Amino acid sequence: MKLLSCVKKQYSFCKGCMACFKLGYCVIKDVAVKIVAKMHDADILVFATPVYYYSVSGQLKTMLDRANPLYNTDYVFTQVYLMATAAEDEAETVESTTKAVQGWVDCFDRATLVKTVFAGGVNEAGKIAGNLALEEAYLLCKSIQ
Ligand SMILES: Cc1cc2nc3c(=O)[nH]c(=O)nc-3n(C[C@H](O)[C@H](O)[C@H](O)COP(=O)(O)O)c2cc1C
């Protein structure tokens, strides 16, 4: 299992040039290219994001856009999971965040968004301690190993 954090990484927005469909790779030379190559080869993708205005964080959205070169390739992953945190605790808080990721997954025919693990009520560092979502994520990881 490989953990890739985008928090401190600098990568550009997709510019929509669609050159990746012709070339098979992204013309923007930054760290996103390496991350996307790892996504291609992974058996399972697990995205983690805070809920930002009822969607994914900008870092994750940009990474999903930059993964456009994977479309129509022989990518390996078939299962996708989402882990999200938010200040609010209601189940519907994460609905449109899940929908944003579902929209990406739907473009990859062999892949399914299997589950979203949601940790609500997390509005400051450390507040996630004891959250039931941690146990859920732990058991899920064990079950897919
Ligand atoms: C720009 C921004 C937008 C946010 N939007 C929401 C939101 O729509 N709903 C919500 O419940 N929490 C929202 N939050 C709170 C974060 O989702 C929450 O604090 C999360 O647990 C932070 O995760 P982190 O500590 O991993 O950054 C927002 C926070 C920021 C900074």
C-alpha cells in the first residue's frame, strides 16, 4: 500500500488541451505526472479529502482532472474508495463530495466506487480521535488486503 499526500505538492490545473488523448501523456511536466502513473498501476485507489463547500478539496479535484491521460488506457484499478472528513456530522454533508468522485469513476468502465467512509464532526486537528469512521476504515482496509 502506498500513501501519496498531495497537501504539500505543487501541481498545475489541467488546461484542457486534450493533448493527452493524442500523446498518451500530459504535457505539463510536474509531480502530478508521477502520481498519475502510480494511479494507473494501482489495484485499488483510495482518495481522501476534507469536504470543502460540499465537494472535494481543490487538491483532489485538480488531481482527478490531471488523471485525464488514464482515460482509454489499460489502467489496473477496479475498485475505488473515498474517505472524507467534514465539520458537519449529517450523512448528507458528504453526498455531493461522493458524487464528484463518482462522476470521475463513472468515466472508467472497469472501476467502481465501492464505498465512502465519512468522518463527520471533525472541525479541528485531533478531533477525529475516537470517530467511528476510523474503525470502519481500519476494518475495510483489513478486508481488502
Ligand atoms: C475551504 C473550506 C471549506 C469547507 N467546507 C465545508 C463544508 O462544506 N462542510 C463541512 O461540514 N465542513 C467544511 N469545511 C470543514 C472541513 O471539511 C473540516 O474541518 C475537515 O475535517 C478538515 O479536514 P483536514 O483537517 O484534514 O484538513 C471546510 C473547510 C474549509 C477550509
